Amino acid sequence: MNVPTTRQTPLSTSVHVPPRGWLLDRVALYLGRDADTIDPAVPLAEYGMDSVCALSLCGDLEDEFGLMVEPTLLWDHPTVASLLDFLAVQLAPAGANEER
């Protein structure tokens, strides 16, 4: 019996797809509100996202997706929509950005 040397997870097969549901759920958790009530175009600070929550979310992104992000990520990308755009670029398959 052959055992694969690398294990593919569901994330690795669709890593180029921004994790909208996951991100909204995490943000909702930190804000203490339903994900359905978060408008992706509204700055998270307007919902009450503070620096402690922002740093925690950065840690979650690093843990979940193996990214190294700056602690200023939510100031550079203050909305869910802009975070998703950032993640789409960061999680794109290797070489995908070079084809453009």
C-alpha cells in the first residue's frame, strides 16, 4: 500500500479562493455580533474593532492560512472587502500573479 507523502487539505485545493465566510465569522466573533450584520464595505473600526481584536485576527490569519502578516494589516485593509482582496493575492497559487 502506498501512502502519500503530502497531505492535501480542503484549504490547499482552493487556497486561491478568499475565505469570505471564515473571515466574516471571525470578525463577527471578535465584534460580538452576527456575521450577517457586517457590511463588507464598512470599516471595521466603525463596528468597534479595537487593536486587541485586530491583532487577534492577524494571529488567526497566520494560524489558519500560514501567512505572515503585519500587525498593521487591519489599518492597511480596514474593511472585510479589502481584507478579502489582500487574502486573494496572498493565497493565490504560486505564479498566478506573474501571468497577468
